Amino acid sequence: MEAAARRRQQPGAAGGPGAQPGASFLQARHSSVKADEAASTAPFHLDLWFYFTLQNWILDFGRPIAMLIERSPRTLPRSMIYVSIITFIMGASIHLVGDSVNHRLIFSGYQNHLSVRENPIIKNLKPETLIDSFELLYYYDEYLGHSLWYIPFFLILFMYFSGCFTPTKTESVMPGAALLLVVPSGLYYWYLVTEGQIFILFIFTFFAMLALVLHQKRKCLFLDSNGLFLFYSFAITLLLVALWVAWLWNDPVLRKKYPGVIYVPEPWAFYTLHVSSRH
């Protein structure tokens, strides 16, 4: 009996005075998660969405993604976080390499509104296998890099959104600060969708969000202020994309570069075609 009592009082036991720092931290974090889940609906995270929008515009896409993970109302699985961050970094690295080469080419006369093979500084390269190399670089940047970059980002956004519901309908309203930020936020996602050529990924995420809202409404759960902010940001983005496509619908040059069923021209292609060419 005495030995058993001594074992129960040994340093390092959970909650004891000699507990290991790591164990105490994990217990505190676990307790805080439970407390957060049991607490009432979180208020509108003005600082999160302000810095999220500001840093995305000024620094580059996805810089404040760690803030989003930290503030997520739902505890995200560690494995999903690790895989998402690793994939995100791989995609960002590929994209940055491709962009650095692309900007150098633009200084040399590369035109974004033309395909790789049709560009004046590319089509006359010798040997012709060099053109294949530039097309491979374009594929890595615009397709592989963007996919690895954007998919984890939108997945984390959706996981965050899935926890933004409240049983109290009176809490399903956006404060004034959110109304001021929602248009810049929607404009930023418009730039991601058009320049990143990720309309399919965006529309799939938006429809998934809409389906989740309708499903939760059957359970008498409503979007809180953070969920409304994200949902309305995506709705504004969809409207802006529709207006952008309608405006450039009959442009013959851009139509030639984007011949697929989904026609969403890139802003930089529009710029090199209709703005910089006039100077």
C-alpha cells in the first residue's frame, strides 16, 4: 500500500508539482480547447480578418495562414495541418521560382496575353527544344505550383468555416467593422481566382460552404459573424468574377489564350494586352 501511494505521488504525475513542462502544456491546451468548445459563440475576429486581408494584399498570398489555423473554432487534426503546410510550402516554392523567371522574361518583352510558343522572344529560340523547357516551366508554375499552393489554403478556409455556426439566431449578424472589410476581402479572392486560374477550386469550395449552411440550417444552426464574413466575401468574389468574364467575353485575343470551356482571363494578361501595350 505504501509503495503504491509513493508511486502515485512520484514527480511527473499529471497535474502534480513535478509534472513535466510538456505534459502540463498539453493538459493546459487540451483544457483550453474544451473550454473554448463549451463557451458561447466567438465574437467577430476583427484583428484576424484585418491582418489577414492586409498581409495578403501587401506581403503576398497566404502569409497569415497560421493565424487562421490558430483561431479556427474547430480543432483541426494535426496530420491535416502538417500535410497542408508542407504541401503549401512546396507549391509556394515552385510558384516563386516560376514567377522570378517570368518577371525576368517580362522585362525582356514577354507578353502574358500570348501563349508561350506565340511569344516573340520565345518562338524564335534555337534549338526548338528550349521552347519545350519554357512550356514545362509554365506548367510547373501555373498548374502544379498553383494546385499545391491553393488546395491546402482553401481546405483550411473550409475547415475554419465549418466551425462558424451558432444556435442563437441573434448572433448571426455582421458588425460594422466586418462590413468595411468584406469588399476588400472579396476583391482579394477575385484576384486569386482570376490570376491563379483556380475558378473550379473556388466554385467547388463555395458550393460546399453553401451546402453546409443549408445542412446546418436544418439543425437550427446559423452562421456567426466570422462565418458570415467569409461567406459574403466568397459571394462578392463570385459576383466580381462574373462581371469580369462578361466584360471580356468577346475579346478575341484573350479568347485565343483561354480556349477552354471555363473562360476566366488573368488580370496580368489583360494588363499586357490593353494597358502596357499603349505606352
